[in-house]
Amino acid sequence: MPYEVIGLIVVGMIVLLMASRRGHARVEDRSAMVEYGWAMRGLSIVFLLFPVAIAVLALVSPPKAEDRWIPLYIILGFLALAVPVAIEVFRRRLRIEEDALVSVSPWTGQVRIPWGEVTAVSYQQSMSWYVIESRGRQRVRVAALMSGLETLAAKSSQRFCSILRPTGPGAGAEGSAAAAWRFNSSTQT
């Protein structure tokens, strides 16, 4: 397969992932839920199917006796990458409540940050996520590919409207509420 085709597929997937994000969070039990959308979930399922396809190919057309370890290592390599992605995509949630932000993650468990204790919100371009910090040194990371960022930005701006300025993707003259927002606790009102 020519490199140009692979490049187009990769660019197309990135565009699809970015376009599939919903601006507004899903509402559940009077809380807004920031979570990954259908495209990211589907992509993680496809990644999980690669090891299955390789196993089927190895069974249908077995390699030579001295090369039988190759499919196993390829399967293990794909699983080492695909399983953490699937766990993140299907188990990661950010619940926006009236008085607090609640992060539910398979990596950190549940983290609850009352709105009054938020000290900084920033965007880390190298990791493509927003970082919300609190006085208690707790941090919540919100991936830029999650749906509901406009709801999160709007809720944040209700609390800190005089000190917000867009700094991340989508920021600019026509920037949306989903653009990164940043503030300093010393300027809170």
C-alpha cells in the first residue's frame, strides 16, 4: 500500500475523531457527562480486533515452525497498546455537578474537585489534554477528543468569567467555548 494512501487514512481518521466530538455534554441524573464519543469508541474496538484477526490468520495459514513466535509477539504488541486505550475510552468520565467536578478514571479512581478549590485550568499541547488543578494539588486531565468540552468551558466561565482567555485548539478570533481556558487563582473574583 503506497505511503500516500496510509497518510490519507491517518489524516482522515484524525479528522473523523475531531469532527465526531459533541460540544455539549450528555446529561445524566442532573449532571453533565464529558466522555469519549462514538468514533473514538469504535476506533478502540477496531484496535482490539487486530489481535483477533492476526490470530485467525495464524490459524488459517500457520507460519513455518521456526516463525511461530512472530504472530504471538504481534498479538501481544497490539494488545499492549489496544487494551489501555479501550480501558481509557470506555471507563473515563468527567461529571460536571453544580458544586464540583468529579473525574472517574480507571487510572486514578474518583477525584472530586469543588469548583471553589479550582486554582488553574490549562492546556498541554504535547498531550492534547486540559489540566484542571485544585488547591489540594489534585489534577484532572480532560482529553481534547472527549465530547462535552463546550459544556465544561461554559460551566467554568460561569465561575471564572472575568479571568478566562482562550489558549488551546479552537482559540482565536472565532474561537468557541471549547477552546482552552486558563486562569490564575490570584485573580479569581
